[in-house]
Amino acid sequence: MKSELSKRILSSIILIPIALFFIFQGSFFFVFFLCIFFLATTYEWIKMNKKDTFKVLGIFYLFFAFYSAYLLREKFPLEIFILILIICVFTDLGGYMFGKIFKGPKLIKISPKKTYAGAFGGFILSLIAAIIYTKYTTAGAALNYLNLLIWTGGKPELDSIFISLILFISLISQIGDLIISYFKRLAKVKDTGNLLPGHGGLLDRVDGIIFGIPFSYLLFNFLN
């Protein structure tokens, strides 16, 4: 566990600053970043799946997911985009940490490593991270400005909406993780690739994000 965790931490230290640079830059830089991720994850998806139907549907969905990321970054304030990323990343981190530490009953057969403790940990850690981020940055003001009624700090009835939103996005992120795990199980592979030490493939790393962002974009459009 220590060796795998060390690799995960090292990969994250390298990957996260690079990703943040392109996200903060926006414009051409962000489009270039999304194109690289789209091509890399598409390659892993095609290589992993044998059925042409799965390949085609997967490519279309990946395009939709990354295009949604572009729209979310362009249409809404940067703070909103970062908030969604934080929820998805800490959902994954919480699932990994709680699952490894507490173990316990398995969550579902299609992903033997997933446990109820991990699912609970994903909700808890994403909730804590999102609340801290929103409280101590301008994300709360951005959300209120967009009439999303999510964080006020002084009105519990509105805070519950904020908490519900975080848990919903975390749930979608976990479902995305399980969907990719299902296709890995069909393909009889452990990882979608070996690009990232400790993480497997790039698709392994962003499986929750490519579901969390599109659904968040659609939800925010509906609420706004």
C-alpha cells in the first residue's frame, strides 16, 4: 500500500500543477490540454475494448465529456470549474483512503476493490474539501451571483442545497468510476493503461471527472 500510495502522490505532484496551469490559462491553452486528454483517453478506450459498438459509443461520450468541460470553463466562472474538480478528485481520494484503511464489505461485484467504507469516504472527503474551498475563496460569491443559491454561510436552509449539490456530484463521480471499472472487467484488464505510475492509465485517473463535469454542466445550466 505504501509503495502504491507513494507513486500516486508523486504522480499527483507532477500532474496537478500542469493541469492547473492549462485550466487557469484558459483559451487556446485549455483547448490544447483537453485535446491531449481526449486523444489519450480515446486511445486507451479503443485499446481496452474489443467490440466496435463500445468503441464508437465510448468515443462519442468522451468527446461529449471534454466538450462539456470546455463549455463549463468558458460559460461559468473559473471558481465553479475548480469546485467541480475538487469534488471529483477528493471523492476518488476519499474512496481510496477509506477503502484501504477500513476495508469492510464490498460495494459491488463489477469492482471488487470498491467498499462501502470507500463510498462513504468519498462523500465525506469531497464534502469537507468543497466546503473549505467555497468558504475561503470567491467560489461562494460566484455561485450566488449565478443565482444557484448554494452557499450563504448564515442560512442553514440554503447550506443544505449546497451540501446536496456536493453529494450529488460526488455520487455521479463514483458512478463514473464504477462504469469504467465495469468495462475494465469486461476487457479483463486491471488498468486502462500504464501511463501514470500508481494510477494506471489516464482514463483510470479521470473516470469520475468525465462523468462529474458533464452532469454538473447540465445541472448548472438548468439551475441558472
